[in-house]
Amino acid sequence: MSSVGSLRFAQVTPVGRSAIATLILVGDQAAEVVSSYFQPLGSKALTDYPLKRIVFGKWMHPDGTYEELVVSRVADHQLEIHCHGGMVAVEAVAASLVNSGAQQLNWKELDQLQFGAELPYWKQAEQLLPQTTTALSTRLVMEHAQGEVEQVLQQVAKLKEAGQTQEVRQILQPYEGASQRGRHLIEPWNVVIAGKPNAGKSSLMNQLVGYQRAIVNQQPGTTRDVLRAQTVIHGWPVEFVDTAGLRQGEDAIEVAGVEMAKGQLSQADLVLWIHDLTDPWEADRIEQIPHQQMLVIGNKADLTTEVPDWAQLVVSAQTSAGIDSLLELILKTLVPEFGNPDFKVLFSEAMEMKMISI
Ligand SMILES: Nc1nc2c(ncn2[C@@H]2O[C@H](COP(=O)(O)OP(=O)(O)O)[C@@H](O)[C@H]2O)c(=O)[nH]1
Ligand SMILES: [Mg+2]
């Protein structure tokens, strides 16, 4: 640690109301400064307690009022203060610390100070916690923030030393591509819905996200701009993009929409090409569609019993037949490894590079 000397602190719980607020204080004088405000409940002084012990007591204010809170010395020059989450309590404690010459930082700045420019992997994972939006992503990020990956690396180091390279391969293999998956637990997968006007793209998007958001109309070419809506499939955030029909319209607004759609297509993680089952199939049309991965879906299954060869799945955006299967197929295509017993994710590309190159 380079700059333990001066006293700094940060609130590491979200700013605003919460059940408990935690402040972390680092610096040579940390225990001394805290002791000047904090009276432990028993007869012992704060510094008489062993490290990591949780000490209950009163934080005295100059006017004789106090906060009841908990202090723990987590390391020689580092203390945690846990107080009631109301903003008044936190602000009062922060004001005392500032009065004693401590500098207030945000939690990222404090991490940087403690760990330097290169944050340890578990810490990088911890910093992602506020960005997780599903139970799955929170659970996986938590496991990594608690040092799961570091434990794996320790185990790998031991196996390597013992010459068990076969086992090492077996452990590390599931981490291939794991950072791309990890990224998409935080940022949604991007799935673009494309097809001719009137194929049922907007209706299908409504079904996929479960509410009326896109504009549905019987007039071909009604959706002129790109509409987005997010949903979650088995814990994975997915953003659908409803495009303007890929058709050379005479109308300038529609043409602009078509150009935008082509850009969206090439960048998408997955393109859903929707074709009306009652329309003749045009094989050459989809050959011109830029994409990384594509699923060809036949829509309006309620109007015909035909299941043509070109369709990977048939659905009805009207009756919602096949929508659940489509959601499953989308996830299976985006994350084929999900559900494997040795399924792994990583939350940094650098960590994946490191693990793959061992
Ligand atoms: N019968 C039937 N009609 C559908 C289905 N999906 C969409 N439609 C109708 O087809 C028309 C065009 O749908 P829309 O979603 O606006 O198509 P888009 O231009 O591709 O976005 C509307 O009248 C929809 O109600 C379906 O599965 N079955
Ligand atoms: Mg539409």
C-alpha cells in the first residue's frame, strides 16, 4: 500500500437510505481518530480488541448526542464503521471524520488507493455488483467477489506443481469464452428482429418481452424507427431491437430506417429473421443479411399447418404458440454452455487470457 499515511474514507454502501451504511477508513491514524469519537460499550478501548472483532458502542457528537454503531478494525490501518442507514447518521459520522482531517472519497477511488491501478480480480467482480440486474448475475458476481476464481487458480498451481497437467486442462477448459458470457450478465445480449414489412416483427417483439411496446399495424412498413425492449431469459438480460422492414421504400424516412437496421444487424449478437408463413419463401433475400448468428423463424402459424424446411421454428405472434420455445432457442443459441454442469463465467477478459494461457 503506497499511501496509507493520510487518512481517507469512503461510504461503500449505496448513498441514500438503506438498512445499514458502511464507511471504510484507511490511514495510519485511523484507529486513533475513530477512538476520539467512539466509546466501546465495555471497559476496553477499541485498540485493545483483536483485529476483525466487531465492537459495539457510541459515536459521540460535540453537542453530547450520539449514534449507536459498530466498528471493526479489519487490518492495522483500516477500519469499518457500520451505522444505521439513515442519511443523518452517516453524514454525522462523515462530518466528524472530515473534522479530524480525513479526506472523503468515493468507493472506487478508495479501492484504487488500496489496490493500485491493477485491482485484484475479486475486487473487480465486487465493483460490478451494483450493475447486476438479475438473481443469476448477482449470484455469479457474488461468488467471484468472494474469491472463487482465486481459489481455482491456487488449486491449478498445486496441480501443475504435481505435474497433473491433464487435470489442469480439465479445470481450465470451461473458462474458454467465459468473459464474453460474463459481460452479457451485466450488459444485455443484443437480439435484432428483422424481416419483411408485415411479417409480424413488432407483434413478435411484444410477445417476447410480454407487453405492448412496439407499434403493430396492418399497413406494411409502419415501424419506421428502431425500437428496443429488454427482458430476462433464465436470468440472462436480453435486449430486443425491432427494426424497420428491410425493403427499399420510396419514403425517405423508411430508407433511413433500413440503413440503420443494416448497421444493427451486423453488430447484433443474434438476428431473428421473421418470415410470414403465408408468404412465398425468398431464399436469396436472407443471403444479403449481414449477421453473426441468425435464426430463421416462420410466423403466423395460426394461418397454416405447413412447417417448411427453411424455418428453424414456427410460431404465432397472435396466439403466442411457440413463443416459449423461441425464448429457449434464443438462449440456447446465445449461451450454448448454460446448463452444463461445468458452466463457468468470468468478469474480465484479462482473467480469461490468464487462465487460458496457463
Ligand atoms: N394471424 C396472424 N397475424 C399476425 C401474426 N403476427 C402478426 N400478425 C399481423 O400481421 C400484421 C403485421 O404485424 P406487425 O407486427 O406490425 O409486422 P411488422 O411489420 O413485421 O412489424 C398485423 O396485422 C398483425 O396483427 C400472427 O402470428 N398471426
Ligand atoms: Mg413493425
